[in-house]
Amino acid sequence: MRKLLIGTLLATGLTAGYAVTTQAAGESVEVLHWWTSGGEAAALNVLKKKLESQGITWKDMPVAGGGGEQAMAALRARVTAGDPPTAVQALGFDITDWAKQGVVGDLDSVAGKEGWDKVIPAALQKFAKFDGKWIAAPVNVHSTNWIWINKKALDAAGGKAPETWDELIAVLDKMKANGIIPIVGGGNAWNAATMFDSMVLSLGTDFYQKSLIDLDPEALGSDKMVEAFTRLSKLRSYVDDNFSGREWNLDSAMVIDGKAGMQIMGDWAKGEFVNAGKKPGEDFVCIRFPGTQGAVTFNSDMFMMFKVGKDKQAAQLQMASDIEDPAFQSSFNVVKGSAPARTDVPDTAFDACGKKAIKDLAEANEKGTLLGSMSQGYASPAAIKNAMYDVITREYNGDLDPKAAAEALVDAVAAAQ
Ligand code: GAL
């Protein structure tokens, strides 16, 4: 009984967070986000339920679109009108850009009391803090260098998950011969750019660092970059003709149904598989993109907090505290497909792909191969990212050949700086 009672108290946050909880009850949080797919909505619901159990009202402001470009545009309108939401899902350099405008809140009171400095990796703190102050609560770590493969389709294609580029092409050829769409993706600029992260990373972590993060013109225009684009368009040749405009989660649905063999996508795709009742090892297989095992191109979803009126501040701080609650980090990320943002959350509740995500992340963090994802805004500010998106889309759609694309990338990045 005593155990049960303590368990209940812990689950509802009525122990450590008691003071904040009582203050926050009756307040509301307005949350701007782009988690509108089945798996994403299921994960968001875990957060919503937690806040509601504390008497906090959830006002939902969804703005669809992977990567959050549309969400950031909607946010701009709200900030300009002097009426920002309480919390906003945001990524990497976008967070720093908003902080520079002087409109974000201050989470130091909660972060200090709860010791966030010790449990959140430095790579994330770089974006969750500004001028030494916590301004955002990291909820997870996703990464983009994954392939999600339909298990039956892989079995029919020989059963061995590809470990090299050549093996990948051999599997795609077999899937094609078996009469399915071998691979889906690239339906919009963000989606193609997400695939491109892996093309560059598969040619070396140094190359990824020099080109996409350091923006070294030599690396951007190098033969290796030509090779990265050549790989991208090779993959495009296996994608069906109806790809254009198709959202990433519809691509996932095609892999789930077995219409398509595989998808290169961040592990939010796993959220779709899990939401459809699919299991790793039985229904689908998760692998790092061939040649990238040991490195991780990461992005962390953070809830960036805005300056709000007194009537919302307790709920805002409570939301930040809830997000960093270790038990919440586990239950949320199991559904979302991501790894926890905290390093001290056990992997017990995670499936095989989740356990791999957590292990890969720790290893990359240790080895110095944890690299910000270009496609998700963790390698460079939006202006440069968008300039890259533009060149990648043109190449993916056949408007530029790989050599011309590498040259265009050098010019586009220079112009955007
Ligand atoms: C990413 C975000 C993920 C996922 C994805 C697709 O930018 O970090 O959490 O939601 O977009 O919407």
C-alpha cells in the first residue's frame, strides 16, 4: 500500500514538484508544435496528459510541416503581434535566433534546482541555453542517419540488412525485381535534405564536419560532395514517380504496408511504425545508413519558452520541469521514436531500435562523432540551411547534375552567409 502510494505520488509529480504544481493548477499553456502525424500526436499526448493531470489546461496550436519552417513562420506572426505562445517546439539554430530577439523566457530557477547542467549533454546545452541561461527544455534526441526497412520485403530480397553502399544498391535492385517500390522519400525539400545528411555522413565524419558544419568552400565543392549528390540521385532512381509532395509519414505508411521496401528518415519514422502496432525485428528493421555506424547526425526537439504574463509563468515552469522528469522522458520517447535528452534515463522500457538509438548516441557523444543534423537545423542557421535545401531539391529533381550541384552549393552557402 505504502509502495503504491509513493508510486502514485511520483507518477503525478506531487513530491518534488509539489510547490510548483499547486501554483500552476488552474493556469494554461499554449503550445505551438508540428507534431501532427499519428506517431507524433501519440507522443505529444503523453505530455498533454501529464500537464492535465496537474490541473493545467493545454491549448494546442499545431502547425504541420517537418522541420518546423511553417511553425516558425506562425510563431513570427504571434511574436510580432506581441502575443507569443507559452512554449514552442523548436530546433537548434532557430532557438538561438529567437533568443537573440530578446523574446524568450528564463528557465534557470527550475534548471538550477533540478540540476539540468549535469544530465543534459553539452551538445544540447549549446542550443538550450543562451548567454548562460536555460531558455528551452530539451525533450529528446532524434537522429537522421537511419534506414527503416520492411522486414518481409528485406527477407524476400535475401534477408541481409545492407552494411555498405554496394550492398544497399544490391538490396534495392532485388526489391525492384520483386515488384515493389524499393525506396520512398524526398517529396519536399526538407525530406530530401534529411536523406542528404546520410549521403554526406557516409563519406566520413570529417567530411560532414568540414562541409555541412564548418562550411568550408573546398569541402562543399569537393569530389566527395559530387559523390554525395551522385548517391542521392542514384537513390532517387529507385523512388516511385508519385513521390513529389508526399509527406514523410505517408512514405512511412508505404513501408509499413509493404508497398515500399525502405525509407531513409529520422527516428520519428519509428513512431509511425510503433503507432501502427509494428515491432522491430518482426515487422521492420532499423539500421544506420551504410557507412555511418558509430556516428550520429542528431537533432533535439526542445520546448523553447517565451516571455509570458504572470498568470502563465507557474504553468510554464511546471511544463519545463515535467519535460525533464526522467520517468516522463522514458514514456514520451518510447512513443516518439527518439532517445531521451537526459543521459541518466534507463533504456529498459525501449524497444530494440530505441536501445540502439540510446547506445549509439552515448558512443558518438564519447567519440566526438555526435554531429548536428544539417537538415534539422543543427548544423547552421536557417538562411544557410535553406540555401542548401534549395540546391539539394534541384539536384534530387534532376534540374542539376551532381557536379553542377556541388558548385551551386558553394555559391549558395557563400551568398547566404
Ligand atoms: C523534426 C522533428 C521531429 C519530427 C520531424 C517530422 O524536425 O525534430 O520530432 O517531428 O520533424 O515532423
